Amino acid sequence: MTREHRPRLKRRGFCLCCIGSSAFAATGGWLSPGEAFAQARNVVDGMRASAAEAPIKVQKLRGGVSMLEGSGGNIGVLTGPDGKVLVDAGITASRPRIKEALASLSGDPVRLVINTHWHFDHADGNEWLHQEGAAILAHENTRKHLAEATRVEDWDYTFPPSPAGAVPAEVFSTEKTVKVNGATLALKHYGASHTDGDISVAFSEADVLHTGDTYWNGFYPFIDYSTGGSLDGTIRATEANLAAATDRTIVIPGHGPASSRSELKDYRDMLVATREKVAALKKQGRSPDETVAARPTAAYDAKWGRFAVSPAGFTKLVYAGV
Ligand SMILES: [Zn+2]
């Protein structure tokens, strides 16, 4: 984290990239009481501390599909007589509040958890949900990362292998269809994008699309190059999301409020424009710091640069990807 973007972080949350444990200086705001953040040693502990406090917002979307917001990544929930299906599992520290939120939707137990990718803010809750009877399903690369010690360089953090119950027992490689509660869930691997194991989950009848972290609504995204992420793959994933959505589709992003195809298009345009600008600067021989100083994201910062990934952090992620 550089000095010039630290003040931006003070307002809301903390930086998910380019932040080492020694540099962790977030002071809280949107996600958590300042105390918890200030004492956190790194971004992962900071997010766990945040999840231990954050309220869970429940939003009913359509056709039995709801969204829970507040524990790491957004959780999609399908209710019905076969039991609940969750798309992503949140952070374990939120367990009591997630249970309360789920109970407010229906009394059905959770039967299935689908992970959009392996990151802890989406898969940490696998263990307790599995203990309570849920099967875990994900892409094969997600299982690989959860089953072994995995390091995220930009978080300066090595995750230990997950407990056996938290590791997806069922995996797939390209596509899979799940029929449950009278609904059709279409699961599709994006290829290398935010990580190498990201999938979309389309609730076909309800016309709700969960994109996982290929889409951050209103925030610059993180790209995890440590586990196979790709900038161009993230742009391709966004094109795939646009192709899968219509003007009626409700889009559940990995982070940020429920969204629409037109907002997804703004996100794609921001990614493509930033890629072009940063690629041109890199081609001129500018260093990462010189590229950040040229402020290639300036036109977008007011809208996208106010949360987890700062303008400087995002510029460096894009620089590494072109
Ligand atoms: Zn992620």
C-alpha cells in the first residue's frame, strides 16, 4: 500500500490488494468497527473481524431466490421443499447472523452449497454448513485450492488446507446442471478470470445470475494472479456475463448490491478502458509507480475506487495483467 492512497482507504473498509501485514492500517468504516480493524494483523484477519460484527442484509429477489449481503462475498439462496441451496458460504464468524437470516427466509435446512471460487470470503462457511448437513459443490480447481495450503501474494497470506468437510465432495470441469426445488441451476466455468476456478450460477426460471467475483458492483475488482487469475480472462468473463443476461436478469455480483445488465456493461467498459490506458503506459516503458502516478483510472475513481481495491491498487493489478 502506498502513502498516496492510504487516505482513501480510511473512509471505507480496507484494501484487498497490494497490502502486506506490516502495512495494514485500515481504520474501519463501512464494514466494521474501527477497533477490530485497527487490531487486525492483515487483510484476512480484518475481513474476519468485520464479519464477526457485520449485520446480514436479506434481500428477496425473485422466484424463491434471495441474496444475503454482509459476510464477505454475497450469498445467493434458493429456498424450497428440497432444502436450501446456497451459492457461496460467507465467513464463518458470521455464522449466527447467517443462520438467523436463513431462518427468516424459511425453515428448510441447507442441503447444498455451491462455491463460486475458493476465496475464504466465499468458502469459509463450508465447514459449518457441511457439519449441518450440506453437500459442497464447486469447480475442480476450487477443490484443489481448498484441499492444499494456498498462498495469496497480494494478501500476504497462506491459507492452510481446509478441514475435510469443507472441501467440495463433488466437482466439475466445464458445465453442470442442478435440478432442485423445481428450479434449474446452470453452473458454468469461466476459465481463468478472478482465479482459475470461478463459476457462474444461473437460476434459470427466476432469471437470476450469480457471477461470483468476476463482477464487483461499484468497486474495482481484485484479480488473484496467485491462483490463476487473469485480467483478460476477467474481461472475457464479463462478456460472458453480458451474453448470459438480458435487461430482465437480476445479477448477484460477488461484492456490492444486486445489479443489472446495464450496470454490468458499465463495469465491462471500465475494465476495457483501464486495460487500454495501462497497456499503453506500460508499452511506453513506464514503471508500475509511474503508471499509478499517471492516474489512468482518474475518470472512474469517484464511482469505482471507494472500497476494497484502491485506484492505485487496481492500476497495479491491471499493470501486472497486460
Ligand atoms: Zn474472490
